[in-house]
Amino acid sequence: MTDTSRNPEPTTAAAASTEASGPAYDNDGATTTASGERETLLEITGLSKSFGTVHANKDISLRVDRGEIVALLGENGAGKSTLVKQIFGLMTPDSGTISIKGDASRIKDPKDAIRRGIGMVHQHFQLVPVMTVAENMMLGHETTSGGLLDLDGARQMVRELSAKHKLAVDPDAEVEDLPVGTQQRVEILKALSRRVDLLILDEPTAVLTPQETDELLGVMKELAAGGTSIVFITHKLREVLAAADRCYVLRQGAVVGQVDDLSGTTTSDLASMMVGRDVVLRVDKAEATPGETVLSVKGLQVRDDRGLPAVDGFDLEVRAGEIVGLAGVEGNGQRELVESLAGMRPSAGGTVTLGSGSDTVDLTRSNAHDTNNAGVGHVPEDREKHGIVGGWSIADNLVLNRYDEAPFARGFVRDFGAVRSHAVELREEFDIRSPNVDVPAGSLSGGNKQKVVVAREMSARPRLLMAAQPTRGVDVGSIEFIHRRIVEARDAGAAVLLVSAELDEILSLSDRIAVIHGGRVVAEVAGQDADRTEIGRLMAGDSDAH
Amino acid sequence: MEWLNRNKVWVGTAALVLVAAYVFYFINGTIAVSMFSNAWFLAVPLVLGAMVGVIGERSGVVNIGIEGQMLVGAFAAFFAAAATQSIVVGVIAGALSGLAMGAFLAFTTVKGQLDQIIAGVVINIIATGITSFYFESGKTIPRGLPNFDVPLLSKIPLIGPVFFSDGPIALFALVIVFVIHVLLFKTKWGLRTRAVGEYPSAADTAGINVIALRLVNVSLAGILAGVAGTYLSMEATSSFERGMSSGRGFLALAILIFGAWRPMRALAAALFFGFMSATASQLQASDVVNIPQQFINLLPYVLTLVVLAAAAGRVRAPGAVGQPFVKGD
């Protein structure tokens, strides 16, 4: 069904029309049609917001017309979320005005924002997991008959909206049972169930598979064609080019660029605007020189949380000095595979060995601690849950895998001096942006948390480095940094297994690509021969594609 | 029927229990009625306590102070009735003292964001302190709350004498379970309450005042704890003793969990425990088995634990229970 051949990589050489300062227009918030025939829906002028001494938004001005898709592009911590939270009434600006359809009065709370035609799809879905779709849809504006909830009416409403916007959902399904992409559909429908003129989407594609992302971008375009304006936050450049009409680039809380015509823009133009310098999106790496086999997985079976087979006869070898990318649509056993290899989930069959010849260690039944000691570094998919201990200092987080070994401990006494100097060194080396190494790791931004994880795992010089979604929710600058580090680990002789839902990431890093579908490897291709479309088809389970 | 299909296990179990109860009734009516009456007599405060827990935890607030709230209710009801020699004043005092204790928990935890476990412990300690310090021996109330027959319903064999010829609070406990069930699952208030207890930020973005709803719910639930206490000192007995709630508030929390945070199931769990207790005392009285009394007294706890743990399977607490809500997080 899904067309995976879409390739929005623009090839036009024309330079982007960017402005170094804010937008050039100026008015007092009244609805004007002077700039064009389109009605101005949202107009923000001189908006500033600070938290203590941190300026989250600095003198931001922007405009959104009816029926237009506007992208807000920026790194993590650039102030995008803060900006839209103010539009939705979750925060109040310190100064400046937000005018909706010419009405510049203060937006008191989300209720007020909803009343004025603003809908928002949050990055973390605002759905009650144990309730049905219909119940979630009616929450906050319930209709009752005789004092009791009109659930039939809500179901009917879901069906109608779902048909109207071609977003299929079952009104009686419980939200927690739905895949992430469907949950997002529910969020969008929830927003649309009130009369919405402006729909704000906060990082809508962060959790979606490539197919779901394509679908979402299609939905956005249809909504815009129907007259709904859309503001979407992203740090994925391809999406901006694929869906947006116009784009504002934010950096350190300020608008640093505005692109009114995206047709002549390339991803690298946007990227350099976003980080303020040129970014290498293609990773520069030398030819791989694979050595002996490090990881050898044979016929591995792993069950998921419900006891169903998730990994089903998985075979793979990873050699020293090569990066093997595991491409696949999420939910095809990647998570269970990585957890099993890392010793976090028992396997139900097959063997896992590390090393070759006389040096072989059997990891099949090894727990996380032994696996780690055998030389496996693991950058887990869920860094909040498995990567860091949020309440502990950066220094402690950096020795989680070796806290009980010299030099970080002598006997059973920890050596805090060694822990600290180790942390200071790694903070410098891995560019972890924090006031010092004693602040809680949980207080860092996503990108910096991930750098802590990567620094910890790499500094142990693992024989095998497993990186699961290493750059998910991470800003462009950090992505570039983490990618470079992964290549460096390879060049230092480590075997690297990269698992990612980002096909771009797989394509740019891997020396060899294995495609996983239904819990087993369905194809292996060399990195340099990889064809995007073909891999996309293999990921979708189309075995004829090869 | 979709409803029947979804609840077939429960409906089936209930039918089975009912049949068994009537078989028992036709074999020996006197013992059956006495045992089931005793079971319900013991279950009433547990049911009311569990409802306090249902409302609180469904809103996202753990209440381990039910024990203390009950004790204060029992104390206030009895001594207000003794001082005024009016049982009506006693009942009102019991309910209002519960409200005050509920409001205390609500304002400290929801507004003040005090740790909910600590707040509950504080309530229990304060309750023991106050009720011991101001305790006066020798006071009496004119009479306990009278039993009465509900027209028609009390004529049903077995069910009538067990459930429909008790005191007013026992009847209230039975009715309130069904009322709370309907409120929680069929009304706007219930939908919002569940949302607030499961995922408050979703409720917040939908324009619901999370803080206000939690304050109101936890405060009002306190009334039920006060009424449960009133039952102890004015309906089950006509006296007040130090520490007379004797762990019923904690037991109610266990009932709440066995009941999977659902009113009807909590009622079933409380009845089961009551019946096991009644069985234990029957065994003791009849002298049929030669087991030390202490072990027989242990029986209802152990059996309830085993049977209900097996029957309840994996239950899950409301998602946001125990977490204070901070706007804009």
C-alpha cells in the first residue's frame, strides 16, 4: 500500500532564500490581507520567554496563513516546544503578542486555546492508555444523556471523523493496545474533533516508522488542502522538504532563518542554518577492513513480553572492524533481539557467541553483567529507562558498567576521585554539555544524555558495540557527533551492530546491511550497493524485492 | 449481549456462589442466615473503606490513612452522640469528621504535594493520638442505630434477612457500591476522575482542572471513611474503644487491590473475606475440629489472600497513583 519510493532529496542547486534576522513584515496584530490573498491565522510578534536566566525564546516573530504547512526547525533545546506551548496556552509569554485571527488577547489555558480554534498533538501523546479511543475522544467535552455518558454518540463521532479524514481507528480499541502510529491518529482526530483552524504537531514523526511518517505527511497535506493550517516541529530535514510550504529555523531561542520558498533548498542548507555551521550529513568513513568474527548468532529465538515469538531463527555474524546495520520496520523483533544479546532477556533457543577460535565466549545464557564484562557495549533503545539513572550524577552514570572494577573501586570501596576525573575527561572528549559532572544526568537534554551513554559504553573499549536507535530524539549536532564516534569505534577494531528505524542512518553508516522482518534476517546487502527503495520493500516483507 | 460476554467469568462465578448459598440455605436455613449475616456484618466497614480507596486511587491519590479516618469517624460519632444524646447528631459528626480527615489528606498531598504515604501515616498517628487523648470512659449513647426491614426486599429468602434487615449504614454501604460503580464508569465525573488518576496531563490538556477534581474527590471520599467509623461505634456496637478500627482500614486497602480498583469486585472480595471470617467463628463455636483457636482466626486472612490472589490475577493500579500533579510538566 505504502509508496516507499518517495524520495524528496532535492537536487536543485539554487541557494535558499534566507534572512539572517527576523521576518521583514510588521503589523499590529490586526488581520491584514495586504501580504497576499490568504488570511493570516496566527501572528506572533516580539515574543520572549525565559526560565530563570535561560532565554528559551528571544524576540520571536512569525506568521502562519490559512491552509499553510509551516515547519519549525531546530535542534533540541532551540525553544520550539516552548514556543508552541505558549500558543496552546500551556505557558504564558514574558513579552510579545500571540494573535489568533486578529485577536491578540492572552491565551489563558489550553481550554481557551481550543475554544479559539487551536489544536495540538503533543510529542508525548496526551491519551489515557487504559481508556478506549471513544472515551479519549470525548474527554474534556463530554456529551451526556440523562446524566450518563453518551458513549454511542462518541463512537459515532469517531467513526464519522475517521471516515472524513481517512484515518482508520476502531472507537472501541483500548489506546494502550494500539501501535504508536495509530495512537497518533487518535491524537490528531481528537484535535480535529473540535473545530480546528490551526493544528500544532510537536515532533510528530519522532516515534513513527518510515511508512507511518509518509502516511502522516500525506494526512497533513490533505488537512492543509482542506483549509487547516499546520505548524509542525521537527528536526528532521527531509520532512521539512517533503511536507512544508514554509519554514522557520530556530536556534538558541531565536528565529535565525526563514525560508518562504522551499523548492530550491537542500537538506544541507537547512542543516547548516539549524546548527549555525556546515554539517556533514553523509558520514565520511574509510573502507572497512573486517577482521575475525566477533559476534556470531545462530538460530536465535526470543519471545516478547506476551510470550509470543519475536525473534525467530535469527542468524547474523558481525566481524571486527565493520558496522552491520540492522534495518527493519519497528516491531519486527529488533527490540527483543538487542535485549537478548545484551543479556536483558532470556533466549528461547539458538546460540550467541562472542569471539572466534580459542577466544570464544558463549553468551547464550549470560546475564547483562557478564555480557558487559565479556566485552559487549550496549547503547540501549530506551535511554531514559535502560541507559541512564536520571537521579544520579553524570560521573556515576559514566561508570555504571565498571563501578566495581579498578580504578573506580578498590576492593569494595569506591574511589570517587577516579570516578570524577574519568568523568571530567569523558565530558571533554564527548562534548557533554553540562555545568559540571555532578549534576543529575536526568537534567540533561536528550542529545547530551545520549552522549553520556555513548561515552560510557565506548570508553570501556568493547569488542562488540551494539547501538539501538542511537540518535533517536537527538539533535543534529549530536547525531553527527555520535555517528563519528561509532565509525571511530569501528576503525579501532570493534564490531558494531547498529539497529535503527532511520533508514538514512543505516544507509550512511553501515558497511553491511541486514534486513530484519518477522524476527529473522530476510536479506543482507553490502553497504555501498544498498538501494533505498529495495531495502524499504524488504523491510515491508516483500521477499521478491531482492 | 456484549456486556454479558465481557463479564462472563464474573457473572458465572456470582451465579455459582448464589446457587451454592441457596443450597446451603435449604440444608440448614438458620445457620446459613446467621453465617451470611455475620459475613455482611463484618464486610460493611471493609466495603466502605475500600470505596474510600477506590475514589482516592482512581483520582491518583493513595490513601493509607483510611484506618485513621475510620477511627476518628468512630470517635467523633460516638462522643457527639453521647454529648448531645442524639444519634442523628452522632451520624452527622461521624460523616463530617471523615470529611475533615479527607480534606486534610487532599490539601496536604494535592495542594501541598506532601508524599502521599507520609500523609497517610501522619493521619493514622494523629487519629490514634486524638482518639486516645480525648477518650473518656463511662460515656453512653441513647441507643445504637436501629435495624429495620426494607419493605418487600426483606421478604426474599436468605438475601432479605442478610442484606435488607440491617441498620441504615449497612444498607447505605450496599447501595453506595452500585452508585459509585455507575458514577465511575458511566458519568462525566467518572471519566474525568479516571483520566486524572491514570494520566493527569492528558486530562489537563483536555481542559480539566486536575488539582480541583482530586481535592474534591479525596475530601468527599473521607465522608465514607467517617461513615465506616460511625458504623463501628454506633451500628455494629454502641460503644467506642481505643483503636477500635483495629486494622480494618488496612484490610480495606487489600480488598481494594483484590477488587482491582473496581467497586463491584471490591464488594465481592469484602464479602468473601467476611464469609471466611464467619466460617472461622462457626468452626470455633461448633468445636468440630481440634485446632488451636489462633490458627482458626488466621484462616480468613490466609484463605482470602490465596483465593483472591489467584482469582484476581494480574491487576494494575491506576497509572498516576501516588504522583503529585505539577502543571506544565
